[in-house]
Amino acid sequence: MSVAVVVTLTAVLLSGVAGVLCGRSVRRMRHRTTAERLLPVPPALLAWSVPAMSVVSSAMLTWWLVPDRWTWLLPMLPFSVLGAWLSAIDVDVHRLPNRLLKPLAGALLLATAVAAVIEGHPGHLVVGSVLAVAVLVGFGILNRLQPGGTGGGDIKLMILISFTLGGLTGSFVTVCAAMLLAGALTILGALALRHTKAIVFGPGLYAGTVVAVLLAATS
């Protein structure tokens, strides 16, 4: 059995277990505020989407990134689970809670820095930092021009994704691809579900980031 198969199976198992635990939290509505408890109970399918997305994304990432880009898995495997969890919560309450963004931020920042150093590209961290600041400034200006246009949680997640992708690849193009894919997938999802008045960006950001990493790994 090849190394790629062993690592992929291990990643799938771990992400599946973690995804089930996160999905259970969604089912028990632990992410909801007191006011949000009055909302309809989320369907069971939403809770099970967390381990499903975690397993699929971790399997694809591991299979594509081992062995040549294995260091990218350091931040991307935690993202495959926590990103799926955040996506499900965003669908349920249209909010990305800070109490989950904070551990995600810690995991991505540390793991991206370690990956860049191991690969011998610490300069990529500068690229990631510049891109993260650009997102912060850009959306800060847009929200001043159009208050409430983009949620604070979405902006924080985009900042983290920009730093991570920039730190891993050193590429402005990869970050742009992730954001464009996220926007396109979000719009398509909203149109398909006819939810044009209540658009959630979290799932699109999650899927767009995973696809962008896979594309970057094959280039």
C-alpha cells in the first residue's frame, strides 16, 4: 500500500471523527445565541453535512498534496474540518461565530508559518500578510461605502484564507482564484435554492479555498 493511500485513509478517518463531533454540536444548536434559539430547528442533514464535507475535502486534499506538497496539509486539514463546521453554522444562523474563528485563526496562522519554513519559503508569509491586509482594508472601505454589505465574520474568514493561501503558495493569483470561485459558488447556490435575499458566503469560501489549493498544487 502506497504512502499516499495510507495518509489519505488516516486523514479521512480523523476528519470523519472530528466532523461527526462538530456535526453533533450543530445538531444540539450550541452555536446559537439566546435569541437564535427561537429559530427553527436545523435539519439533521445540515449536521451530517459537516462530516461529509470534512471527509470529501480532506480526502481530495491529501490525495493531491502527498507527497510533493504534504506541508500544505498542515493548515488545510484543520481547515477541512473547522471550515465545514463554520459553513454549516453559517447556513443555520447566517453568522460565523468568533469563538470558532479564533481557534481556526490560531491553527491556520501557526500551521502556515511552519509549512512555509519547512518548504524553505518564509518569504511567502510576507505575501500572505500583504494579501490579508489588502482584504482587511478593501472590505473595510466597501463597508464604509455600503454599511452592512459584508459580514464581519466573512471578512475575518477571507483574511485568514488570504494569509493561508498566500503563505503556502506565495501567489496572488491563487488567492484571487479562491475568492472568485467563492463568489461564483455562492451566487450559484443562492440562485439554485432561491435564497437571493439571504445569501451565506461561508460555504462558498470553504469550497472555493479547497478547489484553489487543488488547482495550485497541479500547476
